[in-house]
Amino acid sequence: LQLLNEAFGELLERLQTSIEREKLAVHEEAMARNTALQAQIAPHFIHNALYLISIAAQEGKNEAVSDMCKQLSESLRYIVSSPYKHASMREEIEHTKRYLSLVERNYEDDLDWEIEMDPSADDIQLPRLVIQPFVENCIEHAFENTAPPWKIHINIKLFNGLWAIEISDNGKGIDRAKIKEIVNKIQESDHGIQELKNSSLGIGNMGIINTVNRLKLMYKNRLFFNVFNNADSGTTIQIIASLKRDFY
């Protein structure tokens, strides 16, 4: 009985070691996938930022160019520093503010943006670059053939273990068929594992799907995504997730 007990104990120890190794391998794979997806978003942001700076330079806005370069420098520091680590909601919002401040230098009074954030949501963890790409999508696509002022509103709430991000604009809206296509592609993407490289639904040929996939890698089945046209005008992106791991 003693030998059997010792053998059983050794078996349990080996099993626990094997489980820990498997958990670590799964975690590292998820982080690698997240980093790969994030790497597809970052160059697009840099390209657009440099394009905006070049326009300001051509128009002789020297002071604006200087400020925009500072904003870009801070954004690049955020993007490349600890890319394998998640960021807080506050850090994501600060990065988004820098982007909007950079953009409004060219749009001046035509662009109006507002961010409302529940202070209790500051420390919520997210993959990097998940809010700013949606805002960039508004500026690049939502306001085509729409007269200014162009408005973007970001609202972040935390209630009873659920956090929610809503990003709304007053643009032209999205065709219903396109919304259905976006939702179907996200549902087919298997929690962020399929990269959908041939997709052309927004930013950098990945856009909405890329961003939601990185969130799905982190929150799995605790994440809810929705996109819909507003009753008056424009579109709203809605992301809701549970902080509780036993949420279904």
C-alpha cells in the first residue's frame, strides 16, 4: 500500500507538471497570435499618421507639424514598448486621445470628439491597439460623402463585473449586407485563431475582424461584439466583456 501510494503521488506530480507545461504553451501561443495580429494594425496607423503630418507640412503649418510629431513619438513609444503585455483601459484611451489630437490638426473645426469614461474602468486589461483602430475606421470611412461637423463619441462603462465600450459616429452608416458580413466573419474566426488575411473589411485589410479577434483571444466566450446603424445617423460599435471567468 505504501509503494502504491508513493507511485500514485509521483503520477499526480508528473500530471500536474504536464498540465502546467500545457497551460504555458497555450498562453505563449495566444500571445504570439495576438502580437502577430497587432503587428498588422501598427504599420497602418504609422502610415496614416505620417500622411497627416506630410499634409500639414505642405500647408506650411510648422507649429502643427511639431506638435503632431510629438504625438506620433508618444504613440510609437506606446506601440513598441512591451508589445507582448496587455495595456490598461486608461492607456488605450490615452493613445486614442493622442491619435485624435493628431488628426484634428488637419480637420480643425470639422472634427468634434468626446470621451466619457467611468473612472472605475481605468485598470481593465486589454490588448494594445483595440480602441484607436475603430476610431480610425470612423475617420477613414464613416465620413465619406457626409457634411461636417463630423462627430465621434466614445463611452466606457463598468457595471457589476461587465465592461462596455461604445464608439459612435454621425457618418453615413454601414450597409446592412456589410454589417451581416462583418458579424459572420467574426463568428467564423474561432476566437481569433483564423487571421482572415483575405478580408477587406476596413483597416489594413483586417480592421474590425483583426481587432475583435485579439479581444477574443483574451476574453474567449466572455466577449460580445455588435455593430449597428443609429436611428438618426451614423454607426455604433459596441464591445462588452465579462471580468468573471465563470461567465457563459
